[in-house]
Amino acid sequence: MTALLRNGIVLLILLTAVTGIAYPLAVSGLSAVIFPHQAGGSIVERDGKPIGSSLIGQSFTDAGHFWGRPSATAPGPDNAAASSGSNLGPTNPALTDAARQRIAALREADPGNDAPVPVELVAASGSGLDPEISPAAAGYQVRRVARARGMDVAKVQALVDAHTNGRQFGVLGEPRVNVLALNMALDAMER
């Protein structure tokens, strides 16, 4: 019996060392060498200063920037330390009220826009941290952004088109626009 217990403890220590220490260190070290930008959090910099990550949504609320998908993280939007959805079911009145408020805010920011509001501008995602929106959601905002910045609508639309990423490998996912990259390009045009 003592030999079985000793073997079990040795195996526990050995597997803990391999799977809990050696493997994570090897994977972290290898990823830092092969994919340094991604392993470092895909940090986006402007003038040598970090301003965000291309993998985590940012909260833009002014009329001169594109708005990302709503975030239900707490205590504030796009809080990477508290990734979560609202967990409100489809029959919960709070979900309907939140959607109505978001639609009203979008209509108030762009009163002349009668187009249907794309769903990802109204519904928060499961993670609450989506960095990208669909080209339709970006297109919905083009006139508002152009008007707020005093830019030509066609020029802003061309910027959206230039920042639209297609399906991965041509088949996976949907076309998408990274909101932070698009807003940085807008800001760079005014410099």
C-alpha cells in the first residue's frame, strides 16, 4: 500500500511540474519568439505610446469616430478584466430596454439616417470586448462621421473599404472592420 501511495505522489508531482510549469513556459517562450506582437497582446501604438489592443474593443462615443459593438462588461464598457455578456434572456424586458436606448442614441447622433440599424450596434456580444464590426455597421455610421469631421462621405467610405478585412483564408468568418484601426486612420488624416 505504501508503494502505491508513494508512486501516486511522485506521479502527481511529476505531472504537475510538466503540465503546470514546463509546458506553459515552453509555449509562452515559443510564442514570444515566433509571434512577438501577438504574444505581447497585439498592442497598438501611436507616437510610441500604447493606445489599445487590436484584439479588444475600445469605447468610442463621440460623433467623429466610428462606434464599436456595445459592451456589457462591468463596471464600464470594454473592461478586459471583466469579460462577460449581459446574460439577459430574449424575454427579459431589460434587454429590450437596452436595445431601445441604443437605437435611440444612434438615431439621435445621426437624425437623418433612416437606414435599419445593424444588429451588432444594438446587441452586446458574449465577451463584451469585440474589436470589430461588420462593413454594414461601419457603413451605417459613415455619414455621421463625415459630417462631424467635415469630410466628404466618399472619402470616409473609401477609408472603411480600405480597412475591411475579408474572410480568413477566403472561407472562415465574415468580412469585418477593426474599429480602433479605422478610427486611428481617421485621426491620422487630420494630422
